[in-house]
Amino acid sequence: MTRVLLADDHQMLRQAVRRALEESGLNVIAEAADGGEAVELVQALSPDVVLMDVSMPVLDGIEATRRISATGSRAQILILTMHDEDALRARAIRAGAAGFLTKDCELREVVDAVRAVASGEHLVSPDIAQAMLAQFPEEPVADAVVETTGPLTRREKEVLQAVADGRSTTEIGRELFISVKTVKNHLASIYAKLDARDRTQAVISGMRMGIVSLR
């Protein structure tokens, strides 16, 4: 059963989200009222998913996400916030978040997103990738990566382009007529060749190298 940590300074919202998650069969193991507490609870409890607010006392959600990611935690962090801004999305994903939701979404969407990131999906859309590229143009892909790893294979380019188009792992497999396991294997190879930690970094690297484009 997926183990979830809720981090939000609004108790009523935590209660509503907790009820929706638990009624859907997910296990909410703890709640944090500030970013500092969220970091401590992740270290103590090792949740599968952290549903993280941005505007919180002690540490904001972006910094808390960054600190959790820096520990090497396997927890997938899903940002839930009132603010729907490209720059904020970019900061969240860059800090290590696996996805981003706004608080005007339906509770059903929150449940679906938690399940998605728990299964290894990254909720990265083309607009987030574009925002990151625009915000951080000064970080080119190291020449050494290109020289030592060579170009991606044709299939890897197809997979990376599908990621840039906002496709999920399941959707990529369906469109390319390959298994989900094969898609994941291609993604692992892409990450290694592009020295990328996740889908977002791979797309950004691919865009800078001219391998993929936003459509």
C-alpha cells in the first residue's frame, strides 16, 4: 500500500485530502504543518509520496523538497499549491518534485496524481519544460557527456520526444508498441547518456542538444 505524508499548514485541507486518499485505499502515515517537520518526517518514516504545499512556515515547500531530494530519499514529492506560475513550477521540478498540482483541482485528481508518482511517473508537461529552459538557459549540457556517450538511438529519441510531449510511461508504450518495462529501460539509458536525474532534466538536455523539441 502506498504510504503518503501530507505537508500543509492548513489543517482543514489536510483533513480533506487525507480523507480522499484513505477512501481510495492509500495510507496516510503522517502529517506535517511546516516544511521543517516534513523533512524530519521523511527521514524518520520513509514515505513513498510526499504531498507538499509551497507556502509553509519554517521552510517553504520548495526548500523542503530540495533538502529531501538532497538526502537521496526515494520519496516522490508532489507539489500542491494555490499558485499556478511557470516559474514556480520550474523551481519545484528543479528542486526534485515529481509533479505539480494547484489547489483548485478536484480531490480525485490529487488521488490520481499520488498514484501516478508512486508508480514512478513524473507529471512533467511541455510548458514546465519550456519554463525551465527559459529560466535556466545558462546551464549547457557538458561537452564530455556528448563525447563519451554519443547520440541516443532512434528508439531512445522517440521515447524522449514522447516524454517532451507530456506522455506517461504507459502512453509511450502504447504509442510505440513496446512494453512499459522496455520504456523504463530506454529511460534509464537516456538518463545515463544525458547525465540526467529525471524526465525533466532529460528533456531539457535533449532540447539544448537539438534531439527533441516542444510541439
